[in-house]
Amino acid sequence: MNLPEPKNLPYKTLLADIEKGLIKIPQFQREYVWSLERAANLIDSILKGYPIGTFITWKTKETLRVVKDLGNVSLPPVPDGDFAEYVLDGQQRLTSLFCALKGLTIKRGSKQDDFSKIYINLKATYEEQIVTIDISNLEEKSFISLTDLINASFITLSSYDPKFHTRLAEYQQTILGYNFSLIEVKEASIDVATEIFTRINVGGKPLSLFEIMVAKTYDSTQKFDLSEKYENLIKSLKKVEYDTISDATVLQIVSLLLSKECSRKHILHLNKNDFIAIWDKVVIAIEAAVDYFRSYYRIPVSKLLPYNSLLAPFAYFFYYHKDKPLEQKQKLLEDFFWRVSLGGRYSSAVESKLAQDIKKIDHILNEKLPVYDWSIDTSPEFIRKNGNFNAGRSYIKALLCILAYQRPVSFIDGAIVHISNNWLQRANSKNYHHFFPKAYLNKLNIFENQSNHIANITIVDDFLNKRKIGAKAPSEYMTTFQKQNSSLDDHMQTHLIHLNESGIFENDYELFITRRCNIFSQEISKRLLLTDNDTLDSQPLSIDEMDPEIENGGYVFTD
């Protein structure tokens, strides 16, 4: 890499290079947000000779995804074979200058800013604001628009009062002769260029890995735009309510398939053409994995997945296995899913663990049992100890997946309870119902540390929770439902509750929790290929393993 080189660009050269497509704003930059007033202040600084900062650009022949339009001006592509200078620092200032000096109109949402309405107050002194957007109190011919000043002929300027002539000429020459300071980083790699950008913008939002890869993989010839491709994937997944899968997970899947690693370093060094070539097959593998989660594990929405990252090993599997797994492969995959979910596997060091786990998937593809260096305690006692309800914890999500697998129905009429990402995102959701309501248990001096437990949770519809149950004792509201619903015994089975064996009509909370933990234990055991390492007296999960998955957020749901 060549050392950064300082240079000066005159006003005309700067504008000409932008208009020729030689100076570009990469798409990973944030949107243009400066107001008309702030742009006017920038011009004011130029007229007064104040420094406006240095622009930093990256000179390269790489083709990145860039801003194609500024207001009503379409910017041409970089000429074939030529270098482009991508703005790493100074986007807001550079865009403001271009818009103001060209008099463009910028549309942002429903609002339009007309940059031709920036004016020079010819009466203002050096100590006052010279450039303004408010001329309501200025006399006619005591101001001139910035664009008129730049483009005005001698005849136009002479039409102003002679007392302004010197000032008009001075202002015009100041702008036309202004040298903009620029530092050029020549022919560095994209990860170096984006590292420079990130360090410069240390006070702002750092670039995400996805934003860098959008820039790096853009290819106009192959019509590949990762941002658009990802949006299309999410639109497709939204139809089946799996649209909360992160862009980071998608990048990890591509990297695992191309290099069997998925760290930031490995993703940044993926070959652009290899990335583009594999994309369509990756999408098919992701969609196959999602379909498997929904159909075989009956996980209806992505917010219930214990980890977004689970999609990576499963997409890897379906990339190499085009059909649904049967018999041994099916059992091995299921065992893997529940070991990861119940074992807090991806609560830390996700990238290295994913790289390890695709080797396990390779074993499964060959119908061999992988070796696991962690065990699962299936005992009711372990569930009792570790069942504090927080719907962001992977362990709790795994148990919620077991509840969702039963396809729970309404206590009232057996109607299927709809589970959606939308209500799972709400911290005050009423769809998670404490079967023994917390308000009722409080009266018995059984407080949240005991009442807020996964074994006391059922998935119900909002209407049932709000209007029909409230803070009533289970014996009271279930007796009412028994009279209304002749199939209540069967319907409660979909909640893993045996109506007449769980102390419900005696309001026996201890018996209810004990029986339900036993049922959860049985359900977990059915899903695992238990080994001698899976003892019934394993240590409780560590604090790290019990933490909510950060990207999904942790929500405590209350009645």
C-alpha cells in the first residue's frame, strides 16, 4: 500500500470529478442528513477563510456499491479502466458542497430541500452570518443566491449597487479559487480502507461487517448487489415469519461453505467471485433449513429459535443434502439441535463454535454420531433449578419450542393459538400466560422468584389471557372452561398439562410445577440420543450460558 498523499483540489476540479463519476460516495456511508442551514454554515466558513476539514478518499480500481444519485442529478459510473476515489471521511461536507454549489433539490422522505435557496447577505459584516437561508427581512438587491454568485457574469454583478461590487467580486473569487484539502489513500485493500473509515468515525456508528461486504462484493457486470439480495431473502422469509434472521448469520453461512471458517477475518478475505457464485445455492439451503425448522421441529417463527446461529449448521447440512433427512440422519440432526439449544452452545465464541460444529454436521452427513464435549442434564430437578422464565434465554426458548411443537390450542374452544414474530417482539406480550397467575400467587406469598418459571408458562391467545383469566385461581377459571369446553382434557394436553393430575383444582402450585417439570424432562429425553455423559445430576448452567442471546434480545413477559 502506498502512503496516504495530501493534495489540494480547486473548486472546479472537485465538482468536475464528482460529475465525471471519479469521486464516489460508497453505499456503506450513512445517508445524507445535513440540513440546508448547516450547508449554508459550511459555505459561510469558506467565505470567511475558515478551515472546513480535510476529505479522505480511497483511490482504487475496485468497484463498490455507491450512491448513484444526488438529488436530481444522476452520477455516472466510473469510466472503464479508471481509478475511483471513494470518500472515507467528509461525505456530509462534500455532499453539502456539491448540492449547494450546483443548486440541487434533495428529497428526503416527504420533505424536499432546495439548495438553490442559499443566499449571500451583502450587508453582513465579517463578524456576522454572511450566508443565510432566510431572506425575509433583507432588502431587494442586498443579497444574491449562491448559484447566481458563482455563475454570474460581470454584467449581472454590475447590476447591484456599486457599494457591493468589491464584495461580490471578492466572494466569487474566494469560492472559485478555494482549494479543498484532501488526503488520498492509494490502492489499499478494502479491509484497510474500511478500517480507516471506522477509526475516523470512532464517535459515530462503526461499519458493520455486512456493510463492508456489501461494498466489497458489489458487481455491476454480474448485477450482484448483496444488499438487494439480502433484502429479497428476508422478503421471502417474511412470508413464513423467519425474517428476523440477521445479516451476520447469512455471512457466516456463506463463509462456512466457502472456507469452513466464519470469523470476521475469514469473511473479509472471501473471494468476491466465489461469494457471488455460491449465493443462489446458499439461499436455497437457508430456505430448506427454515422449512425443516417449521415442519419437523414445528418452530413456527424465527423469534422462537434458541439461536439465530442455528441456521448456519443446518443450512450447511442442506447445502450438501438436498432432500429431507430420514431415519439415522434425522435422529442425529435432532440430537444436535437440542444439544446446542439446551446446552447454551452459542452464548459465547459463536464463530469458533460454528467452525467446530460443521465438522459435527459432516459426521451427521455420513450418518456418524458426533462427539460432544458438553452434556445435557434432562432431570426434572435441573429444569426446576434453571427454569427462570426469560424468553431471551436459549434454554427457555428451547422449552418454548417444545411447547410450540404441541401446537397449543385455546382453553375455551380448541382454536389454534397463533404465534407470530410481531407479538414475540413485544415486552408486554400477553400471549405468554402464567398458568398460576402471578397476582394470585402473590396473595399466597409465592413471589416472582418462584412464580416466573417456564413450568408455569403456557402459550395462549391475547383475548384469553386479558379477559378470561386475569388474576383468578386456576381452579376457578378452569372450572368455567370445563363447563364451556367438553374437550378441555384433550386441549390441555397441547399445553403439556394433564388436567386432573396436576393439582389444578386444588390450586396446588408445588404439585403443578413438579408434574410439569417431569413432563418437560420426558420431552427433552425423547429428542436426544442419550449417552453415559448425559447424567441426571449435571451442574446448573453457567451465568454466561443462561444469558439471553444479545441479537434476539431478552424479554420478561408478565401477566
